[in-house]
Amino acid sequence: KMPTLYQLSRTFFVILLFGSFVIFQAKDMISTYLRKETIIVSRSRTADRLDVPAMTFCLKGEYAWKNKKPTLPYQLVPFCNSSDVDGVKNCIEEGTYNYTDFIKNMTVGFDEDRKAFMEQKFWHSHMSQFTLGRCQTVNIDRPLKAHMMTDGVLAEIMTDRDLLLYVYIHDRNYFLLTTNPGVFKRIYMTLTDMTTKSGMMDWYYIKAKKHILLEENPLTGEKKCNKDPGYSLFDCIKESNARQVGCRPSWDTKFGDYPNCTTLEQLRKHDELELFYYNEEKAEIEKKSGCLDPCQYFEYEVMGEKQALKIQTLAGFALGFNFVSMRYEELEEEILYSKASFIAELGGSLGLFLGFSFISVWELIDWLQVKLSKNVFS
């Protein structure tokens, strides 16, 4: 039996609608799903307390070394002019400054219950770019609220000699000594002319922002961050250096189970790697070291203007901050089209465009069964 004109017209209309749906709707959705694009979803979170960011202090240039000024070619071994590895180690230990040489006090709070954090266990001394001498990082193991008087962090810096000081405020697991601000998220400031700042205090209000990254690239499956909660970018770089050279400088005591370097050539190779990381961009650093960002980390930003205060009883210069709020922004990377989202949106578009539903699938199966039955019995 030949189909009627009505049946042909209806079939043609359905095919036309379905073709239009594929061209104007489904094609873009399928293409987007296959590209595995990601988006950053912003959520507002509130914490009872927030971990204190780490603070790293680095003296610069002639202020980083006690007896002489770093000169070209800005390499540690020629600068120390030592005949062996022990001589370079002595050069560092005797020629650079410890945190107690320029940090007078490190405290939390201003009231009678304020706590000092000057014990060695809170501080980590590390040597990376030799023109900065030994940098000093303090990690305060006390989560804080946003009250200035009880939860303000204050570093008192000596002003008995002139200093050029770099200060970084950063996530304790996300740090690398580098000039490029695109390598890791941080607050960075430079302090100069310290002899003129006695009795002065610079105060900042900071806000926290949490980043959560996907561990792998959804399209390629390539790993793009490290999800280990104890992972540190700085430690990873140091271990990478030791792995590439085959040893570690004896002053880097916490970075991996590697033997101490025994030749000046090995120290030169370490120096070249540190100089590379100090000046390179993020992609090249990752390629060279194999070290990735942590999958979760906090970024800190200054809110408003610096508060410059004069305090008569302060015998030095003070740099401090406190959180502006316990509310923070969480930025989580998510796949734009998961399988569930793709199926839901595709099904919704089919329903809107063609009046299609899962009931329609059942009706189609039922209709086919009837047609097949008629053909069999005929």
C-alpha cells in the first residue's frame, strides 16, 4: 500500500525538524561536550577561622650579605671565591643574615594574650637566589578570626641599619622565589629606607580566596596539578634540582633523600637552576622541573588602602595585617558539560524542539511492534 500525501508530508516535516535540530542545536552541544571545556564556579563560603598565610622576608643585594655586595655574573660559587664546597657553606653561614638579625618580633594580637612566634620551629631559612641571601619564611600555626586586636599579625622589623626588604604573603604550600608575578599567587611588597621608619606601622586588611583545580585535563587526561594535601611547590622544586644534579647543597637539609654535593661544579649547576626559576615564566618552570601547582590553595589580596600609623612607643618599624572577613570566595574548576548535564540538556532541547520525550520512545517501540506484527500476519 502506497503512503498517502499526508503521511509523506508528516514524515518530511519530522525529518526537516530533526535536521534543523541537529544543525542549529545538537551540533554545538556535542562539539562543546567533546571539547571538554571547563568553567570556574564562584561560591561564597564562611569559615569559623582561617589559616594564617605564610610570610617570606628576603633582603636584597648589598643588604643580603654582611661583608660584600653581589656583583656580576651573580653566581654563588664565584662570589664566595672558595676552593671547595665547605668553603661555600661557610661563606653562606657567616656572610648572610638569620631572621633574628632583622626581625625584632613576630606576634599575633595586641592585647595581654598576644603570642610571639620567634622560636626557630616557626621559621624556615632557605637559600635560592643568592643575591637575596638567605630568605626567611614564618608559618604561624594558629587559625585566626578577623578581629584586629586579637587576630592581627604583626612583624616588628629593626631600623638600626638601612635595608632593602622583599616581603611575600602567600599560601604556605604555594611559593617559589621568582620575579614573575604570574608564577604563583601572592601579595608582594618592597620595604626601603628602614632607618627613616622607626615608630611607623603599615597595616593591611586582606581577604582570602580559595582555588580548587581539576587534577587532570578533561580532554587529554594530562595531570595539571598535585592533589596531595601535603604537597609543596617549593619543596618539589628543590627535590627536582637535587634529582637533576644528583645531589643537594648541604644547607638544604629538608629536601629529599639525596647525598650532599661534593664538588663546586655541582653547586654551579644548582645555581644555574635557581637562576632559571627566578627569571622564567610558569610554563617553562613546570616543563623544566615537572612541578605542578597544588590542586587546592589560598590566594590573598589587599583590601582598600594601606593604613600608615605613627606609634611613639614602637622602637622599629611594624608591618601587619588581619583578615577583613571570615567570608571568602571559593573558585572551583568544573567541567562545563558533564555526561549528566549533556544528556539532560540534549534531552531538554529535543523535547522543546520536537516535542520528544522518553514516552515518545516507548510509543515508537509500540508502533514498530504493531507494524511488524501486521507484516508478519499478512
